[in-house]
Amino acid sequence: MNDFTFHLPTRFVFGRGVTDRVGAELAAGGYRHALLVYGQGSVVRTGTLARVTATLDAEGIARTELSGVRPNPEVGLVREGVELARSCGADLVLAVGGGSVIDTAKAIALGVPYEGDVWDLFSGAAKPVAEGKLPVACVLTIPAAGSESSASAVISNDELSLKRGLSSELHRPVIAFMDPELTYTLPAYQTAAGVTDMIAHIMERYFSGAGPVPVTDNIACGIIRSLIEEAPRALADPEDYDARANIMWAGTLAHNDIAGLGRNTNPGGRAGGWESHGLEHELSAHHTQITHGAGLAVVFPAWMRYVWRSAPERFLSFGRDVFGIEPVDAEADDVDVTPEEAVADAVAATIDELQDFFVSMGMPRTLGELGVTEKDVPALLGTLEKNKGAVFGELRRLTMDDARAIYESCL
């Protein structure tokens, strides 16, 4: 197990009806003016926003609203939010929505004390500053990204066709309200994409360059097994509370770093090379209609098929602990395969099982299903190299030629 530093300041308020406790909890924390950030209408249509604002009004907490956050949130709205928070004197950014809304709130919170353009923080031109940054709270409505307690935020810049992530302990939310009943109305596709994203968050950490870490590996594989069990239940009965609750909590555990502790090769960094996320971010940066989880459903299995020979033992352990897949005994009298072929067959079966699960939920198998063609690959590679460098990755270092091969295998 490698050295690590882990700090989780988020307070979780989880369960039925906790949406109606938002104002009271925030008032108890001393907050008096919230910049309320939300998306493009679903929280309004479902009545969630009205429930939240009623609790703020009841406690005398002032609010200034910023709406219109889209999937794959764009820096333009972040800039608007920074100016709005400064002008209204907000002492808290309150996100009501999913990962895109929470990431927008995080970016605003870090942008308020920064004197330059907030995009500098995502481009690497500047580092976040602690003094003057606003705390973030959130009411989670879409379990997927795990942003409700992660140290991550991802923002797009349409002008540059770039999508950049920022990891900082400064913007982990201070409190997260998690009411599984709010997810009853999620479309099946969004539920499935969210589950895919959760599994991908865990696998990015699992397939790091570190060796086995039994406690953490068992946590990781256990969460994935739970998601594989609970997702079909939620899709069959959208109001299955226990299924929804388990999925919501799994999304948090998938990305608050607990599923990767001790697997980090840099004590101050997150475990894994995040190769598949890097490849997918270019897809949803160039094609903003692509849901992040849907892109990962295609890219992650393709990456696995391309790199598994760099660490076959990790892929075998994943297959065994998640799907119960073991290589056949190549030394048995009735088996006519070499040990190498037995390993290859077991790894292939594992990857097929994973991708078949994604597809069974309604996720795509190919990028062609998402409207991506071979002619799009050069543009993807162009911004991938800007974001990740000419060589990137941890389990296996990937060149742009490798990335091209992975993209083309997805078509």
C-alpha cells in the first residue's frame, strides 16, 4: 500500500425528505446569502427548486439565482457566476442538480477570490487560492459524477474546444444533501449513464500503476458489484427506494477517493492515470450532445482491450472479484489451451461482460452510435495532445498513435 493523504470535509445529510432541511442546516452553519446555481429546467419542473427556496426563505437566507447550467458545463456561465457572487455578497454557493451544476458551483467558488480569468485555474496557468474562496453546498439530483464530495471539477471552453479538470481540496463541498427520492424522475438513459460513470471512476483508480491493495481493492470491487445488482432494479422500477439509495451512495464512494486510497503512485495525487476519462473528455468537448457516461461506456472497454497485456494480473483480479471469471486450468487433461491463451480468454471474457452490462442498460457499444466518425478523430487527437501531452497514462504510457488506435477501435 502506498502512502496517501486523505481529508473529507463534506457533511452528508442523506435520506427521504432531506431536501426540506436545506435552509435549516445552512442557517445552523451561519450562512446568510446563497448564490443558487441550477440547470436548464428539470429542478423547476419537478418542484425541487421550489422546495429548496422555501427552506431558504423560512430561515431568512437571501438568495441570488444563476440558472442555465448545461451538461458539460461551459466556462462562460462560470464567469457570469463569479461576477454575480461578488456583486451580491454571497457567502455560499449552493448547487441544486447533478455533477455539471456542482462543478459549475465549485468553479465559481474558486473564481471569486482570483483576480484573473477563472479559466486560468483550469488551464494550469494559475493555482486556486484559499483566502476568500466561497464554501460550496449541494442538493444532489443526479447521482453520477460524485462531485458532491470529490476534489474534482470539470469545465469546458467552447471557444477553445477544450474540456479541463481541476483537482483541489479547496472546493470539496462542505455539505451535501442526498435525497434518493429526487432521482425517481430521472430518465433511464441518464440513470444508466450515471452508473457507467461511477464504475469508470472506480476502474480508473483500480487500474493504476500500483500493485494489489487488498482493502481498497475489495472496497472498489464491492461497489461495482453493488452497482451491477442495483442498476437493473432501478431501471425496472424507477421508484425502488433502496436501489436508488444504494446507487446514490455508490456514486459518492466512487469518486471521493476512498476507492483508490493506497493505489496512488504520487502521495499527493489521485490514484490512476485517468486515461479513459482523458480520451472521453475530448469526445464530449467536441460533441457536447454526448453524455459523459455514454462516451465512457464505449471508450473504457476499448482502452482495456488495448492495454491489458501491460498488467494482466490486474485484469484477472478484476474479472475474478467482480464477475467471478477465472482462467481455465491450462494443465487439465481435457483443456487444449496454453496458459497464455487461458489468461487472454479470461481477460477478454471480463471486458465483454463489462461492456455487455453497459449495453444492457441502454448505453452505446460504438462511437458511431453517438454520431462520431473517423473524420472526427484528428480533431480529437489535436485537443487531447494539448490537454494530456504527447504521451500520457500510467498503467501503460500512451502516445497519440495509441490514442488514435483506441478511438478507431471504438467506431
